[in-house]
Amino acid sequence: MPKMLKFGVNVLSFLMYLALFGLVLGLVVPIGFLIDGFGSNVAKSIVTDSEYLVVLHHTHVSSSAIANFPSGVYGVLMAAGSVLSVIAGLMMVWAGLQLLGNLVKKQYFVSDNVKQLKRIVIAQIIAVFSDGFVATANQLIKTDLYRVNSTYPVDWNDPLQDLVMLVIIGLVYYIYQRAVALKEESELTI
């Protein structure tokens, strides 16, 4: 393996291990969403928090809208979305690390790479569901409290974009799976 490529793989591996560490730490975030969701002041804190942008012409939110906001549902949706997002990220980063390891070992068309690509496809499916939960929670604050979440700005375009990405990754997985199968068949042919 050329030195520059090996250096690049090592740097990418290091960054992926950092991302893995950050994702593990990210498992704490859903707990905060659950605590906030079942707390009594989540709607009021959303309305007064500067990280939530105001929907045009809706600077004032009635006290009944704040009192009737489904805080528990919001907290559960955000917690579920963030847990699924972290799980998807962990699966993708770990599969990427395994693929890089196989690249370093010069194992290009092996069944382990197919397995790792399948994990990436599964992680992308999980990401679609994750974005669906967060988009639903963000829709709640947009329609009930007239605020837009700028910290987690997931809307209904994100699951659609994830579906398109899923199709692309799925095609790569399928093509690579077929290539490995053909390679294994040709090795068995005398």
C-alpha cells in the first residue's frame, strides 16, 4: 500500500475512532430529552429559548397552548430519535472501521466487506426512522408553539433524503455482493 494512502487510512481511522467515542457519549442525550419531556416547563422553556426560532408572525404563544403542549410525547419522540440516530451512527462508523481494516490488509472482495456494507444499509434504515421521530417532534413544536428547532433542525425532507441515500447505499451493497459472489464462483471454477 502506498505511503500516502496508508497515511490517509490511518488519519481516517483515527477520526472514526473519535467519532465512535463521541457517539458513545451521545447516548446520554436521550436521557435529557426524557427528563425535559416529563418535566413541567418544557413548553415554556422552548418558547423562551433563543435556540428555537420563531415562526413568522407568531411571536406570542398563548398560555393555553403552552399548558396543552404534549411534553411527554415530545420528549419520547426526541429521545427515540436521538437513540436511533446514535445507534445508526455507531453501526456506520464501526462498519467503516472494519472496511478500512480490510483495505489495509488488502482484502478487497471478501465476504466480510459485504457484511459490513449490509450493516451500513441497516444503519441507514435506522437513520430513516430516527429522522421520522425527530421530524414528528419538531412538527409538534412548530404547530403548537410556533417555534423551529435550530439545534436539531430535522424536518420532513430529512427522512426523504435518507431514503434516497438508502437506495444508493443499497445499490452499492447489491453490486458489491454480486461482485464478491462472482469472484468466489470464478475461484471455484477449474
